[in-house]
Amino acid sequence: MSVEDLNAEAWTVYGQRQLNHGYMPPVPERLEWTPWEGVGPGAEILGDVTGKRVLDIGSGPAHHAVHLARTHDAQVTAIELSLTQHQRAISAHAGTPGVHFVHGDVVDHLRTAQPFDAAYAIGSLAFTDPHRSLPALRDGLRPGAPLILSLLHTDLHGRGPSTTVAPREQMLRLRDDPPLPTRMWVLAPRLWEDLLTDHGLRVEAIDLLRPSDENNPVVQQLIRARRLPHRPTRLSSRPRTTRPPAPHAAIGVGAIVLGDQGVLLGRHRRGTLELPGGTVEAGESLEATVIRELAEETGLIARPDDVTLLGTLVDHVEDVVRVTVGAIVRAWQGEPVTRPDESVGDWAWYPLDRLPDGLFVCSAQILTAWRPDLPIDHTPAHFTPYA
């Protein structure tokens, strides 16, 4: 028996036991991502779902789907593989306006369904092989649509997540009945991020949620991801000069200054467009370099708290190794101006979906390390993100 068949059978037995006990969870007053009421955010992380098509993956008794339809006017498809769980849902909520109940496999359903505006799974996606479910979700969501996943991180025995992409035994527990063995993909957050990224979804945040009871070891992951937009037109990048830089032991920084109008780019006197940045001086921290270069090149004033270091990029030009640290600046004072003594000026804001051609290769590398979905071609670099 396959892992997914084993899990489907366990949930069918679980649903039958709940039917026998006559238990139905109440429709919550807010969307709960964990078993603990009031822990973590609510439905707001799905965005405005009014009138939008939302997919509830592994909907169980469908109490979350009904909440979204009643409270947020969403059009929810509640899909459930277990027949008895599906029966629980329709026995209590059949005819609920805005909820469409489907008994079946979510991967099969997404092959023929119209793309959804949002999707979520509360505890359910870990029972399906992510190499099968994530490509289907990528193709079944509209570009830019959110995907919110609540997943087990640490179980009742205090056992944390796996560091390899493989299922392991976890028990389904029901108070008055024997536990049911299942196989779940309980993965470390970085593994989930890698899987989602590999399958065309951008991870925006991963939070670890804990119960208020300090004696309860269970921890839940809450992953906020988004379907990447379609970007068929790719941009090019080119080096500032064909000559390699002079050999020296130096580290440079490049700063993504991100505002409401997009990202700040200036034109070098040799013609390339690039982020603010420069070389780290002796005894200077990376954050201090970002602040100094930003002030010298653009006139913008930032504080250390405004700077977030992204990671280190390493590449080489002929036999010279080049090390660049990317950073993002989200707050500052002033307006960008051209400094007459600087080699970069004519600063302008560029929306991320309308970036220009001819980016300096280091700037292109930093931008794609931050946002891998940006369609910028450049020479390869090894990126090591900071924790």
C-alpha cells in the first residue's frame, strides 16, 4: 500500500469514528490555523477573498470553509479525499451558500479546475507527497495567488521536523479510540521553503506557532507563500567593463532600496544601471557601509535598524574572486539626488515588473538572490543567505 493510500484509509477510519460519535466541530468565529483557539493570525493573511475562488485542501468537516464563505463572502471549494470526512461535511453544511463540496484527490481536481485565487491547507498537506502536490498547486493557482499552509513542526513527543524529504510515522489520535498510524512529511522549514521555491512558489514568511500551555510540546509551522507571476520576457545584464577588477582583498555591498514606486537604480558613467553600494572600508561593519554608501551616492539617510543584510554572493571575473553582500533598505529620510563627485547618478525608481535592461551584473545577482522570480539573466554566483 502506498503512503498516500495508507493515509487516506486512516482518515476514512477517523471520519467514521467521528460520525459514530456524532461529533462536528463548530464553525469558528475566526479562521484558526492551529488546534489552539486565538493563536496566530486569522483569515487576513489570505488577503481580501470577497467573491474570490478559494481552495480548502483536505477540508475535513469543512468548518473553516463555511467560515470563509459566511464571514468573508468567499467562494470556497472544500475538497476532501476521505469519504467519511466528506460525509461529515455535507451532513452538517450541505447547501451553505458559497461552499462547493468535492470528494476526491486535490491533484486530480486541479488538472481540470479553473485556477483559484487563493488556497490553504490546515494540517492536511503533510499527508501528500510534496513532489506531487506542489506542482499541481502551482498550476492550479493564478499568478500572484497566496498559498497558506499550516503544518506540524514538533509533535506530542517533542520530536522536531525531519531534515530530509521523506515521510515518517505519526499517529492520528481520537480521545476514546485507538490511535491510527499515518505517514506524514514533517519537514524542517528550510526544506519546505526549498520545495516551494523549486516548484514556482515564493515563500514570504514562515512562523512557528506554539500553544499557551507551556507543558504542550506541539509546535505548528505557518507558511505564507505565493504563486509566482508569469514573466515571459527576460531582461539582460552586462558587466560595467570588459576588464577584470584589480586584484584586492575587498568586500562590496549593494543595497536594494525598496519604496512604494519600486527599487532605486542609478546610472554609472559607463552606462550600466545599478543599486547603491560600494566597498567596505577597514574597520567598518557591513550595515555601516550600506548607510555610508547610500548617503554618499544618493543623499538618502538610513539608520542601522533600517538595513537588513540578505547574504553573501561569490563569483569571479577571470582569476579575481569577487565577494558582494546584498542588503535591503526599507526606511530612510530624504530624496535621492545625483552627487557630482560620484560615478553613479540619475537615480530613479523602477517597478519590479518593469526593470530596465543593462543592469550591472553584481546588482542583478543581488536582485535575483532576493527575488529568484525576477527574470534577469546574469553570470552565476554562489549565494549564502544569512539566517
